[in-house]
Amino acid sequence: ERAARSRGQILVIAAFVLTCLGIGLAANIGLFYWHSEQGGQALLSQATQEISGGTAASLAACEGRAQLPNPLGILTAPTIGLRAPVVQGTSDAQLDVAVGHETASALPAGPGTSVLAAHDVTWFTDIDSLAVGQMIDYENPCATYQFRVFRHSVVTAGTPVYASRGDPQLVLVTCWPTNALFLTNKRYVVFASLSRTISNLRADPQASAPASGSLVVPAPAPLLTQAGQVSFPLGVLAITGSPEPSWQESSAPIQLEQSALGEFRAAQTAPVELERNSLAS
């Protein structure tokens, strides 16, 4: 009887310990999902602002003068409801809140193959539902790059991904099965090739106010008066680069413009004069 009572106490204690462990595990999983959701949404908001706002940093990156800010962009797959921020790196700190770019691979939409990884139970839980021919979009402040899925497979962890020699390719990687709450030795891989590029750059960047110390030169009054007397468009004026601090005003541009305008007017009116002469004769 004493032995039976002792076994009963051990079972009660074991049940209590297992219950506490289960509650702790459930709380840990819930905390992970909450952290992933909150952090991911904050990164999505930041990336959306970069894409729609065209900040100085992102515009400089699009011109090749700087690196794209983090997050790098947004990954979207409409058929599976995926919309995730993409950040640089694939450590737990990155993958807990976003899709991570493998730094040893090409940047998304750059020459070669870009590898993006994510946890199976978060952003990439449904990538096994991506069928061949379906689209994956990667969007950054420079452009929206549309990739078309052409292959998917299950491989052993550590299997190399070879760089493409042709057009840019996108490779999505996650654990297999995609609903596993534990580490596995299998990976699910989706391959997609670049199909279309749509520029996100705007013709009128949001640099409405000049930087401190920059020069703002108003149009000369004679040019404004002359332009007001012409009913047809004169053309488009574009300025590239930065003016020298020691620039000097000159009448040469006005003289050149007057000469070109005279030739333009002659070319516009010559057919009319010829037609009048032929009618008169």
C-alpha cells in the first residue's frame, strides 16, 4: 500500500511538471508568433514608406550611389496571400520577423540567383502551394520585379543552390514539412525566373525643397517674355549634375536659344509659305 501511494504521488508530480512544461511551451510559441507579427508589420510599414515615399536614401540606391536601406523590399505572392518584408541576413534575429536574404547570393532582381529564406511556420508556410507558372513579386523603391515559378523541389539541408548564368532568378527556401514546429533536415525550394520589371521611380522626385546651400536660379525675364509669345511647345529643359559654386551668369544660353528658336519657327512656317506661293502661282 505504501509503494502504491508513493507511485501515485510520483505520477501526480510528473503530471504537474508536464502540464507546466506544456503551458510554458504554448506560451513560448504564442510569444514567438506575437513578436514575429509585430516586428514583421513594423518592417512592412517601413518598406512601404520607402517605396511610396522615394526618400533620399532609396533614390540614391536606385542611382547606384548607395546601398538599399533595410528592409530591402517587399515579397508578394498573391495566390497564397504572402506579403512579407525582406531584410539582409538569415540569422534568427532576421528570420524571426521577416524573410531573410542570403548575403552570399545576388540581391533580388540582380544578376544571378537570389536566395530568400524564411521560417516554415510564418511567412513561407504556404510556398508549397505555389504552382508552376504562378507569379512572385519583389518590390523595392527602384522597381517591381515579377518572377514566374518554374520549378519546386524537396532537398536535404545543405544542398547547394547554383547561380544562374542567364536572367535573374529567385529561390525561396524553408523547412519541410512547412508546418513543422521543430528543426528538420529537409528543405522546400521554389525556383522562379524574372519575367517583367516595372519601374517605381517617379518623374518628379519628392525633393521639392533644395538642399541647404544649393543654387536656385529663376528663369530670365527675356526668356519668359519670349516664351509667352509662342503658342507651340518649345521643348523640355533638364539639368544634370551639380553647379559649380563659382558659376557665372552668361548671355550665351539666351543667344543660343534665340538662334534655335528662329530656326524652329522657320521650319514650322516654311511649308505654309510654300503652299501659299504655289496657290498664288
